Amino acid sequence: MENNKSGMTLFVKTSSRLVAVLGLIFGMHIILHGHLAPGGGFAGGVIIALSFVLLILAFGKDAALSKLSLKLASNLENVGALLFLIIGLLGFSGGAFFLNVLVKGSPFRLFSAGTIPLNNVVIGLKVGVGLFVIFLTLVILEKSKKEQ
Amino acid sequence: MELHILLIFMIFAAILAIEVKDLLSSVIAMAAVGFALCLAFLILKAPDLAITQLVVELLCLIILIKATIKKDLPLVIEGRWLFNTVSTLVFIIVFLFFSYIAMKELPVFGNPTMGLVRRYLLEEGVNKTGAVNIVSAVILDFRAYDTLGEVAVLFTSIIGIMAILRRKGRKEILEEDTNGK
């Protein structure tokens, strides 16, 4: 991140370093409050992916890849998809697929609504990492075409 | 009233996106259509859809610009002017005819047909799931099986993109590894 050769100018780097962290936190907030306020796993995951895309645009491909490599990203995506299926299969302990077996809790609390927050977190992980992988693949394709 | 202004704005922006020569301007005009759609969702009291529309539009805008900014799409119009105009007109007439038939079957705006389901969800949704956000309760509890299908679709699309766009095939990587050792 220290070499100034790759990526954009210093202004873009400094401001995007701040905005990317804020975007990451905002995406997590949207995911965790998905059962209380508008939002949810999909929107929050896309916001998290956007903060990583911002890092790629400002610092170049290598800086973002050092934070989250392509292999780790694709592994995380597989884990997200599997965990969602496992939460669905967990419902069979109560008798039906995707049954809300955990404790409901009182409404308007962060820890309430049984499996819905867990589903939100898993879908947010999967969507965020998945869209990041799509963007990364497009960028790598463009770079490799330039090299030829 | 605001809805009609937004719809007229969206139609003009969409026409602009087709007619403009520069690819970057066309992408930005499409983003204007998306933002107007986001505002329309907000006016129709659907904040969940508005958030999703906003972030997806933003991401698609960046991805489209990043992926297409260096390439020019070849557009061949010369020589086939008459054929293109006639086929476009025929398609527009057929599309308007069938959409008129389909529009007659739709329920009146603001009066959905499934009133019973809506009332049940609004009254019993909080008690059944404990989630205050009914949209979240529907897509992750009542209709979670559909969401599993969506997750499978996204998963398959990412596998397809990585398989098509990767730089080297698995065989080449294996051969390079064995040669290097």
C-alpha cells in the first residue's frame, strides 16, 4: 500500500482508505439489523463488496488481493452457500425444512427472530464475497489481455 | 404525480442511453434510470427494494464501466437500413399488442389480489417469526426455500464466470507445476 506507483493519486487513496472502512462497517450494520430495519443480507453484502471494489479502484489489484486473496474469497463463498443449506437442514430437528427452531426472543431486540439473523449473516457473506470474486475476475481478465 | 414525473424521466433517460454515441455516457444514463427507479420504490413505500436497487445499480454501474471502458462495441447499421427499421417496427407492434392484452389482466394499481395472505402476514408475522421487518421474515422464514434457489443461482453464475474468464486452464497450471519441479 506504500508504493505510489500503482493505483490512483494520493488524494483518492487517502479518501478511499477512510470511505472503505466506513462502507465495511455500514454493510455489517445493514446485515446485522436485517430483521429490524429495511435492508438485509443481500444489500449489506453488496455494500461490503463495494468497499473492496473501492480499494481495488484506488490502490490497484495487488493491494486488495493482499487483504483477501481470490482463493480465500472463493472458499468463503462456498462456505456461505453450505452454511445456508445447513441452517435449512437444521429445521428438520423441528420437523420441517427451514423451520425457525431457535428461540424467538422479544421483538425489536438485536438477538431475536431465531434463525433469521443467522440467515442474513450467511447470505451477506456469500453475496459480498461472490460479487467481489466476479469483479476480481473481470479485472484480472482485462489485465491479462493487456499483457498479450 | 411524483411517480408520473419519475416514469417520464426514466423513459427519456432510457432513450438517451440508446441514442448516445459514447459508451460511458450510455452507462451513466442507464444509472440515471436505476436511481429514478430507486426513488419510485421509496415513493411506493418499499425501502427494502429501494436499498437493494440502489446498491445493485451502483455495483453494476462500476462493473460495467470497469469492464467496458476500454472496448468499443462494433455496431453495424450501414447497408441494412430498411430491413432494420421494418423489423424494429414489427417487433414494437407485436410487443405493444401482447402487453396490452397482459395489462388488461392485471389487478388495479394498489389492490393486490392476494389480500388474505397480506393480512395474515401483517397480523401473524411478528408472532410467528419474531422479526419486525416483515420482508425479512418472508424471504428468510416463510419463503426461505425460494431464497435457497436464489443462492444456488448466484453460486452457479459465479462458478460459470470463473470457469469462462480464468486466465489458464487447470491442465496448463498442472503442466507448468510438473515442468517447474
